[in-house]
Amino acid sequence: MSDMTDKSAAPEKKDFIRKIMDEDLEAGRVKTIVTRFPPEPNGMLHIGHSKAIVIDFGTAEERGGYTYLRFDDTNPTTEDTMYVESIQRDVHWLGFDWGDRLRFASDYFDQLYEWAEVLIRDGKAYVDSLNEAEIREHRGTVKQAGERSRYADRSIEENLDLFRRMKAGEFPDGSHTLRARIDMANPNMKMRDPLIYRIRHAHHHRTGDKWCIYPMYDYAHPLSDAIEGITHSLCTLEFENNREVYDWFVENVPCNARPRQYEFARLNISYTVMSKRKLLELIEAGIVDGWDDPRMPTLSAYRRRGYTPTAIRAFVNSIGVSKANSIVDKMQLENAQREELNYTAPRRMAVLEPLKVVLTNYPEGEEEHLEAVNNPERPEDGVRNVPFSRELYIEREDFMEDPPKKFFRLAPGREVRLRYAYFITCEEVVKDANGTITELRCTYDPATRGGDAPDGRKVKATLHWVSAGHAVEAEVRLYDHLFAHPNPLSVKEGEDWKQNLNPTSLVTLKQCKLEPALMEVDQGYRCQFERKGYFYVDQDSKPGALVFNRIVTLRDTWAKIEKQLKHQGKL
């Protein structure tokens, strides 16, 4: 995109996070901006994570700072190295790099354990033997103070002994926890003696069986930030209530750094579900074909569908950074991709549902090559030669035997223009025994080569086409919104949220006819099929067996659908 403004770069308007960072640098409170992106390796990253990635890496990079990629691997029962590898791949794909700053919370397990003992010796932590249900009951409610556990008064010596025995594996899962002694009457329920460690006899993907106790997020996260010297710990608004406990742990262990947490609104997109649990439900039910199914909202799925990282970054920067939650229209993301591909993607002709046309007055056995523009947005991309012959394919939807009043494409006795070629007129319709139209017999006007009539007559439609004798066959997958409702989880009590799935989220078309310029394209190639949208060569594609994915349509068709749903009272 060297010849157009790179909208994937930093936004021109400075948001509150960038203002805070600049003020901290100017005041000398920090010398270098250090951020971190801390995903859990328990699933693939989704489009919502792209905002956090762009903010975490982008804000530091803009100011000469750097970012840690740190995996929050504190729950061994849900984590997998497959997710670790996929997350690294996704972050790199978006255009960011962590250099030598790849870390795991498990790198700090020994230090975190030592600090937990410090809290016990200082009388600020205790081993609790309440079960999970009792802990929940003792926590109280928003309006009612909690009740401290009957085990909270154990001596420092007893707490140390029990904690060390927890570490040694003497107790079963759920029998004990380590908790901070803070304030069970605190209006912030996160401060009501939060859990620090729980027993979990499970094999860890990095530490193996060394540990059977694992730190909780609210404990491991701020202290990992402190160890790494993070200056600005950026997270989404749902962690706003965690900030108080974040600060408490940093202030009550002997760490040298004092990171600060700042919250911004997460990315919510219409027609999209971003719960890992629900996405996994779709996979396990066979509704989608894995995490990278191009209908999924994961970054790996967007990559496979054909989206570009620059379009996603441009989208994230366009929506800005604020502290107010909202739902972003999915069309904004699609428009960001359209805008880029409109400039970068070459144009090609492809007939997805072919109907044969025979030009009865075109000489048999002859062919010619016509000039077609590669990209009208980039004249420097030049032209290509497209073969033309007696037998062609047009889209079946471009012909109607008995057309309505406002149908201007081909019909019996009607004249239309073939793009880059000639005017043709339909003279005869050929059908099979079932009444299905199999062929159109037409005539062409040789005086209209290039698409203009010397006598000045006009036509109301221009159709794309492919020469039958030169056509390349391909499979084309028409991907669309996975859900037909802008808020997929909006269902009545007792109803299944999956009822909002879009039944036409994938339409697979076989034996599509493509112009021969597409014969030699490789996986990863993008182009515009004229009048049909932007397409990408899928990883399933092989020489002689091309597979194209539709990335986005040429224009937004869902705004009209939403309008209809609102009119019907379904929104």
C-alpha cells in the first residue's frame, strides 16, 4: 500500500492511553515505555484480541519502547503448546514482534512461591480449608459484607507448614487454598481475601509435574508485570475492579517495580461471538470445521479467509481507544478490508454459476484476445489479454426468460454489453427435458468491439464472462456472517443461542469458470472477481484443483438485512 495512506499506522488523534504514556515520559516518571500482551494459551486468539495486540505493541513501539509476549499459563488443565504456537503466529502475522522478550508466567513460579511465603510471614496470607461452595457463600454480595473464614486465624507457623505441604503434594485438589488477608467487608468484592494459590494435580505443558499448586491470575499477573518492569499494564474494562487487588499485591511483596494498570473498552463486534467456550462448542458440535474455519472470528480464521493484517490494524485504529463499552458494526471491519483490496487487488473475471452462451454469428474455430484493465485504481498495473471465442459462459443469474420490469440484464430479444468485448443479443433459449435452461443462442455485433456502439446506441447492463474453451475450473467458497442476528447471544431464556446461526454462512460452488490468467496462481493470492467480490486462494488449493474463498463482497448487503429485521421487530 505504498501509494496510498497507510491507515494501519498509529491513529492521528491521541487517545487517553497515549496521553498518559506521553505525560509519564515528559514528567520523567518512566524512562522507557514497557508493555505486555498476556494471553492464556487455552484457545486461539480472536478478532477481539487484535485490539489489545495493536494497543499493547503499538503504543510502546511508537515511543521507542518494547513489549513482552507473556503467556498466562497458570491453569494446566486447559493449556496446550498448540495454542502457544498459534498465538505467536497470530501476533507475528499482525505485524508485531517481541524480540527476545517471550515469557511465561511459569517462568516465575519459584519467585511467586517465595513471595507467597513472605505474605504468610507478614501475616497477610493464610491457608483456608473451606471448600469452593463455602468460599463463595462467605464472600457475601454487593450489598452484604462477606464473612472471614474460620481458618483465617491459623498461626503463621501453621500456615507456612500447610502451604509447604500443599506444595509437596500431600493434599487433594480443592482441600486447601492460600488466600490474602485483606478485608471481607470491602465494597470491592475482589478485595475480599482473594485466592492466591489453589491445588491442581495436573501436568503442566512447561513445568511438567514439578508443581501441584498454581497461582491465581490476580496474584500472578501483577507480580509478573513487576518482575518484567512493565510500566503500563493495559487491559480491558472487565478488569477495572481487579486494579485495587493488583496494586495490593505489588505493594505488599518485596518487588522493585511499581507497574500501573489502565483499562480500555474491549472490542465487541456485531454478528460475532467471542467466548472461547462457545466457539469450542461450535467446533465440537461440528457446526464449523475447527478454529481456522473462515467463518470463525479467530485471527487464524481471518487469515485463512484472506483478510490482511494491515486491514485489521487499520480497523482497530479507526475505532479508537476509549473507556466506554460499545458494539462495533462488523461492516466497519469489512469496509477496511474492501478499501485496501479495492486499491491492491487485481481484477479478474470468474463465472460462479455458469450458463453457456453460443454466439451463432461468430466464426467457428476462431478466437481473439481483448484488453482488460488489471486495476482501474492503479493505472500503472496495466492491462492483460483475455481470450474471446464463439462459446462463452455468463452468470446464470444474469439471464431471465421472463424478466420483471427493473431487470436490465440479458433476456430474450434484449441486447447487453460483454465487458471489454461486444454487444450481444439473445435470440434463442435452449432447455433440457426438465425445462432447465442449458444454453443461450445469441448474436454479437462486431462493430462494438471494446464495448461501445459506433451508432451511439446504449445498453443498460454490462456482464462479465469467460471464454468456454479457455476457462479454468475451480471450487469457490462463499463465506458470509456465521450468525444471522447482530447479537447472536440474544435469545429468550431456555432457547439455544445457536438458533441464530446463519444457514447460508457457507455456500460451496463447484465447477466455476475462471479466466485463464488465474490458472497459475498460488495459495495466498488475492484478487477481485468482477461484480462478485474479493477472493483468496485457500490452503486446500492445489495445481489443477483451485479453491477460492470469498473474503468480502463488493458492498455491504447486511445493512439492508438489519433494516428488514428491525422492521419485523426481530431486533
